Amino acid sequence: MKLPRDLGGAELAKALSRVGYGITRQTGSHTRLTHPGSSQHHITIPAHTPLKPGTFSAIPAEIAGKQGFNRDELLDRLL
């Protein structure tokens, strides 16, 4: 799946709420999200617009690995 080039950190954080992540705190230009499962998972997202392609590619890959999704399946749910 081709990644969008104009997605910002705030929009990604909002999209991650669809898979159970919630904003825990914000420090400066970074937002920390937490998934409250049996083993909590934390991820930090920069609140920049747009996100750099490498950063945007790494975030769903990490979440997919922790939550047991395929990366493309997770992107379909988010976007």
C-alpha cells in the first residue's frame, strides 16, 4: 500500500485511536500514545506536518509487530 505524503502527527494519533491507542501525554512537539492491553505498548509520534516518509513507515510497522497485525492490514484500518 502506498503511504500518503501529507499526513501529520496529530492526524496519525487520531487514526491510531481506532485500534485502541490513546494519547497519554504531550511534551513539546511529540505525542506519546499508549495501548492498554495485557502488556502496555507505548509509541511516540512527532507532531509535525507532514511526517517524514521514513518516520511514517516505521510507526505502523512497529505497531503491527506488537499487535499481531500485518502492516498493510493495519494501514487499511487506519486510512
